[in-house]
Amino acid sequence: MMSKSYTNLLDLASGNFPVMGRERRRLPRVMTVAGVISELDDDQAGSVSSDVPSSIIQDRIIIVANQLPVKAKRRPDNKGWSFSWDEDSLVLQLKDGLPEDMEVLYVGSLSVEVDTNEQDDVSALLLDRFKCVPAFLPPDILSKFYHGFCKQHLWPLFHYMLPFSATHGGRFDRSLWEAYVAANKIFSQRVIEVINPEDDYVWIHDYHLMVLPTFLRRMFNRLRMGFFLHSPFPSSEIYRTLPVREEILKALLNADLIGFHTFDYARHFLSCCSRMLGLEYQSKRGYIGLDYFGRTVGIKIMPVGIHMGQIESVLKLADKEWRVGELKQQFEGKTVLLGVDDMDIFKGVNLKLLAMEQMLKQHPKWQGKAVLVQIANPARGRGKDLEETQAEIQASIKRINENFGRTGYEPIVFIDRPVSLSERVAYYTIAECVVVTAVRDGMNLIPYEYIVCRQGNSVSDSNSEHSGPKKSMLVVSEFIGCSPSLSGAIRVNPWNIESTAEAMNEAISMVEPEKQLRHEKHYRYVSTHDVAYWSRSVFQDMERTCKEHFRRRCWGIGLGFGFRVIALDPNFRKLTIDRIVSAYLRSKNRAILLDYDGTVMPQTSINKSPSQEVISLINTLCGDVKNTVFVVSGRGRDSLSKWFSPCKKLGIAAEHGYFVRWSADKDWEVCGQSNDFGWIQIAEPVMKLYTEATDGSSIETKESALVWHHRDADSGFGSSQAKELLDHLESVLANEPVAVKSGQYIVEVKPQGVSKGVVAEKIFTSMHETGKQADFVLCVGDDRSDEDMFEIIGSARTNGVLSSNTSVFACTVGQKPSKAKYYLDDPGDVIAMLDALADASASLPSSDGEPRSA
């Protein structure tokens, strides 16, 4: 019978998250919010949180990974299961870096299949003894999720392998994506069953669970959540080929902190956010952040380390010493180079073999002396590409051993079986050099393990031959995550067989003092930057990023993977018509300042002239003698005066206030500090230079300003050129009476002292000087230039131009961070609000005592 959780996958993949099947009894919450224990509705899209603190105040972290850090095996009598900790699991080791009093819960799947009738008992056992919550995936979903989408699509793509054909990489299979989403949904249900959203942190690991943040954020708007990617993140040119690219990016951005091993991986992710979502990052005091609808999503760059305690404990084992002696006897008189890799198409094992072959050819002195021991861990994936790689490796080994081998000597020793950590440590101990030639790898901790093992154990080594100077040599691919951290290693391009061969020769031929110095440098880094250091640093950044969660007002909007949380200041609220109309009716002198584009006119409208409704509303407001109404826009005065010609009493501020006209029968005033436009002869040639060099850019010439637009240019190149242009213009115009500013896809040069804020202050001051100090101010705008108006209101109150009792309604259009106190959703809301104010004016008695509407 097909699991209910497999139904409606098309809805899942499109983001319409239905309730997944519940065939098992749900786990009770380990910690509950105060009040009655209740189950959460899976379809709820709002924030689930309590109004009071939890009954048990204790920080707790829920670590979510594809696999739980436990080993499972059937009991000998085949009745039930026995479980033990997997000491090699990173998610178990990272606990060492977390606060000692922090409770840790694990959510993940098991490496074995558990019958449905055993799942409840296994869940209860794991929760009770290991604080683990298993996510049981139906076999059909598991296969498509892990071996399908993860291993056939994400893993190859993140390692720079494009699906060029159906036989090379495969075509995108939407059913695999649907299974991936379904699996992430099941993981989210298991987290939801045990979470206390007000007190818990959630830390999600790796590419298997990249859409999980959206499922959790849908339920808990203020949940403190981090994500760490342990694989590479590809360049935007590669990532953009993924058909579900935006869904995954938006899902990741629902986390509070996103971690990467290297700056390259983070840079690629930020480039994708810029090119696909228009998000630009900012760096403040060493921290990188993306502003995403009012939330700051932190970007963490921190390479993971090894568990020093685990390696050092293995170094003390007696069987390790026995194995070392055995290996020394086996390789007596030989120089051992060591490779330890998963059997994977990206590990470059065959490139390493070819480099070894080349070294033996170029340097015959190593024939009969140098041995490459290659340990191949069992493959995690499967498929035709892997089979071809394995066949290629076997063919190379056979050829090299036949050409260079002799009695008692084989240049390649290939170990194709699982090797325990203690045996691996023994090989590290006798190896003169470790070679890693992966063509792409997320981190790769093999060099770190080797360095620590070559340092040895101070207690066991004090009376042995290992007590002399320590040394280690590394030849590592420049395409692996640990490469930037190992400055003493010999870095190679593994595709260049000749240079890799020379690097291997250099490593084993290097003089002893140089080997020792390199080893000492590496050991200092590896021993201080272990897994505990990594997890402590990531968790501290998660705490810092989430510290304002409960101070800000949050709500979720959007469907499917377009869901995101808007986070705003608690004093920022939607402007209600009843509130503003009440203040409007009480006031005697009103100032109404309206932006045009994006405020009373939708940005997407092709016809930019105002509708008859807008003209009528503005005329009604202007007809009220208590009102001073202005349109304050960046547009030119010719367009604005033509469009609003029916509004005789309307004031217009054009080009951000450079030109101001109080009414149709008044002359235009120039409000700039200077009428000297000689600077245009300097600025325009510079802008033309950048326009010619930047495809898709253009210059807009206004009466008082020059604007360089790059909205239609390549986002990355356009932004880069804009920064260069800004610096260039600031340099050549340093002695001119102008201001050079950057905005959204623009660089603008305009006279000094011109802004919408200056216009607003001028209007308030004029009203004050004529005895009509404004007791009601409505200021509405949608973009960065309007923030100047919102900001000036505070200083106007301070200097007495506005009374402290003035009713102020500074309002931005759209739910976004702003200096305004209020917001309206869109121009439609603005028109509705103006309509209500116009109705209020029409209902008031005119100077002859009759209602204006009469």
C-alpha cells in the first residue's frame, strides 16, 4: 500500500504544502509551550508561538541532518534493534563546542530500514536514550530523495558537473524534486513534534535539507534557525542551470544564518542571490549579511575542523601500535605516499594514479622505492559514471603495476574496503606524504587527520622512536575546501598531471628542516581550529544574528517557496483609514506631500499619466482651504505640470525639489544652491564612457541632474561599474557644487542641497511663517529618496517648525524597513486612503456653512 505521505507531490513541489499522512502516533513534545499540550496544524502558515515564556527556561538546540549520529543493527535473536553512538559523525562531535548546559536533540533518518510496526518503539527508545528523533522515509520517497535528487542532481551540480545529455549527468526529473520536497516535509514534521519555538535553536546541515527552512519558518516566524552547507556551492553560471534554483535560494534565505566552509562558496551564493533575487550583501564590522524583507540573514564563513580528542585517543590504542609495526615491516625501505578517498567521481583518484605514473617516469630513482597506498572508502552513490570511474581506476592500477612493478614491489597498493579509524591512523603514521587530488570537494579533513597523527601522542611517543622532530608533507588540490587553510601544503591543479607529479616528487624530496617547519605551522592551525572551535563560532554567530527576533514584529507572506517573513520595528504598523480620518477631521492646517511613481501611480503601469480618479481626488483635497497639497517627485517639471494641469491649486516639486511651484498660477522657483551647470560638461563624458562599456546601461538627462541607469545591464557587472562610476565622478567633481549619489540601479549627479527632505522642510517653514503651522502632516512615498522626507519631520519638530502635538503620518508604500512609522501595501491602498480623506473634506461645511458635497 502506498504511503499517504507520498500523495499530492505536485502540490508539494509547487509549494502548496498539504498535510502529510500521519500513519504513526506522534511523539510527545519534549518541552512544551506553556498551557495545554496540543498538536500543531501542519497547514498553519502563521507563526506558532506562545504569549508567555515556556514552562522550562533552558536553551536547547535541535540539530537536523540527513542521518542521525547513531549506528543501528538487528539483535542476534532478530527481535528488535540495538543502537550505539556513531563516534565518527560530525553532528555528534560538534556538541563539544556548544555551551555545557545546552540540551542537544537530533533529528534525522536511520541508515537501516525499520518496519512500520516497529517505528513507534524505535522512536521512543531513541528519544529516551539518545535524544534522537528519527524521520522514517517511505522506501519510494527515500530512493528518489537520496539516490535521485540528492545524488543525481544536487551532488553533481554542486561539484560542477552539468547534465549535458541524457547519458551524461541525466536530465532534470521533476518527480525526484517532488520526492526531495516530500522528504524535507517529513523532516519538518519530526522537528515540529519536539520543538519549543520560543526557546530552541535549530541547526540544519547540508544539501539534503535545503528547503527545510521554509517548512519550519512557515510554522514559526521567530524561530532561531541556522543552516550549514558541507559541500561546495557552485558559481552562479553553474547554479543557474538548476530548474528549481529560485525555490532553493528562497528556502535557504528563510534561515537566520547560512554557513559555508570557504569564502569562494559564500561568494558564489551571494552572487546567485544578487543575479536571481536582486539582493546585495553588506559587510559591517566583519560580519556579512543580506537584508531580506527586513530580516538580516547572516553569512558565516568557517571551515570545519577535526575532533582532536577522538584522534588522540586512537593514537593511544595498542592495536594501532601493532598495526604500525606491521606496516613498517611491509613497507621497509620504501617511501609511502598515501591517498584516502571515497570512491567518488569527483575525488580524482585516477588523476592521482596518473600523476604517480608520471613521477615514476620522470624520476626513475623512485622506481622500486616510492609506493602509493590508495585507500578507497565504499561509494555512497551509484550509477554509470561511478562504474566507469571504478573501471578506469582498476585499469590504471593494473598498467602501472605491470610496467613498474617487480618482485617484492608494487608501486600502487589499492585497498578497496572499509578501513577503521585506528587502521587509517596507522597508515598516516608511516606515510611520508598525503596526496589529495579531488577535482572538487567541500572540505576534506583527511589532511587534518594526517597532520595530527604525524604529531603523535606526547605520552605514548615520549619513550619511542617517534619522539624526534615531527614532520608531514601534503600535496593538495586547490579545488578542495581545506586548501586555503593549509598554506604550507603544495597546492596543485589535479588536471595537470605533470605538475602534480612534480609536486609529489618535491614533497618526498624536500629537506627535513623544511618538512618540520611546514608541519609545525599546520599543526598549530589544526589543533586550535578543531570541530569544537568551528561549532562554537557558528553557534555564537547564530545567537548574534537572532538576538532581535522577539523585539521585532514578524509576519509571513507568500505562497509555496515564495514564502518569506517580513520583520519590522515594533512601532511600524499599517496605516488605518479610521485613524488618519479621525486626526484629519480634528486638524486645522494640513500638509499633504505625495510621491508620484510607486505611490499614486503603480511602478508597473505603462501609461504613466494620472487617472481621472487621482485628478479628482487631488482636486477635492486641494479645494479644502485647510490643506496644502504637494506632489513631490523625481520627474521633470514639464511632465508633471502637463499631467496635473486640471489641478490649479496643487503644488508641485519636480526633480526631487530643484523646481518648486506652489500652484498653477505661480511661477517655478529654483531651490538649488547654484545655477552653475558647468559640471555637466565634466560628468556627461564620464557617464558616456561607462555607458559604452556597459551593455544595457543608459543616461537620463534632466534639467538639473544626470542619471546613469543600469537596471537592464548584467546585474554583477552593472553593480561593479556603478561603484567604479561613483568613485570616478566623486573624484572629477570634487570641487563642483554637486552631490553624487547611488540608488537602486542608478548613479545620479545633482546640485547640492536638493532633496525631497529640503522641499518638505521648505513647505513646513512657509506654513509656519504665514501663521498656518501644520497640525496634521501626511507624507507618502515608496523609495529611498522619500526617506529624506520622513527623516526631516523629526528635525522640524525639534526646531519648532512643527508642533510637538502635530499629528504626523509618515507612510511608506510596501512592507519594508523605513524611517516612516506607517505603511500601506500598494498604490491601491494609497488611493483608498486619499479617497477617505477627500470624502471627509467633502462632508465638512464650507465657508458659507453648507457641506461641500451639497
